[in-house]
Amino acid sequence: MKDWLAGFATEIGTAPPTREDLDALLKLAAVAAHSSVRQAAPITCWLAGRAGLDPQDALAIGQRLAGQGEASS
């Protein structure tokens, strides 16, 4: 996964996610998938990126919407 993300990031002209950002994005994807349908996971992450949200902030929003609060991060 690390090689794929690094290569893709290079192709689109950006840096790959940090370990902390990657963890937050994976947790956000899990929240979206478990709160809706699996297909919501990548689109939720895309929306967060499109909005320019920090992954940790996006995770907090997703957890709030899912009724999980910030304690489950």
C-alpha cells in the first residue's frame, strides 16, 4: 500500500499521507462504511479531500454524524 500511495501521490503532484493522516482516513472510511454502505467509504474520503479537510478533522465530523463522538478515535 505504501508504494502505491507514494507512486499515486507523485503522479498527481502531492505528498503521500503521513502515518497519522493515513490512520485517520482509514478510520473515517470505516465509520462511513459501517454507518451507511461500503461504497460510502471512498466517497466520504474523497469529499473530505475535496473540501480540504485535515483527515483528523474529517474523522471527528464522521464520528459525530455516526453518533460515535470523538472518543472512539
